Amino acid sequence: YDELPPALVVTPLENNKGLDYTNWDYASTQIVQVGGVASKSSPSRIVSRREGELAFSPQNPPFKAVSPRGFFFGCAARSAQAAATVATPCDITVRGYDANNRKVAEQSFSFKPPLSPVSPVQMVSARLSSAFNKRLEKVSIEYATQALAVLLIDNYEYRLFR
């Protein structure tokens, strides 16, 4: 997401590099406070909206399917500014759906930052299993955390199919 224009406040993200995004924003992260979540790569990462399903789908046309590989993630207290975040624990479940909207893959991950971090907390890797190595029509992410928290994702790796 580092090719996106800088955004010091959360900015809607509808599509990027062949994917449609449902309920995602993006923000730049030049400054991360102590106890915040550091992006895997600067300057930008995507940030969840709390409402509705979080999903990635191939832009159709020209793409018909996506095969996700993995990403880095963390969770943080919700803030109007991307730089003002405090790491908070969360659990996520990633699901893959085929063209008939059948769930064909599922995998869960956890983010557990230290209780009193003295520096920005690093995102953790969510490397997806081989069950996701197929042509999917949609990838969704569900997360559980404290109220008023957001899911942060960076370096999402995927392959698109025409």
C-alpha cells in the first residue's frame, strides 16, 4: 500500500492493484507512538472499518479470482489519526470463498502485544495455508478484539487470475 498517496488521516480505499476492498481505509504511518503498531513497511497500511464485512475481491473485469498468500497484521485502539494508535490483542479468522460463495478455506491467527510496550509493536505474519492456494472469488476477515479497536494490515500478498 506504499504506492498510495500519503494520508495522515484514514482515507477510504475502494480498489487497488486489481482488488476491490470492502470496508477498508488506508493511512500513512510516518510516526508511530510508543506502544503503537508499526507497519511492516512504510509509509502506508490498510485499516478496517468496524461496520460490515471486511473483504477483498478481484476487480471483475478484468480479474475473476484471487489466491491469497498472506499478510502482516496487528490491532490497535481506534483513532481518527493513523499515528495515534495503541496496540491491543486480537484474534482474526480468514476465510476463502469460491465462485459459488462456498467457504473452501479458513485459518485463524492471534496478535498478542506486550502489556506495557516500550517501543512500537511489530505486526505479526499471517501466512495462509495451502487451502487458500486456489482460485477464490472472495477473501473475508473477521476479527475479535476490545471495543473501539481496528485491524491493521500491511504487505498483503496475492495472485490474480483473469
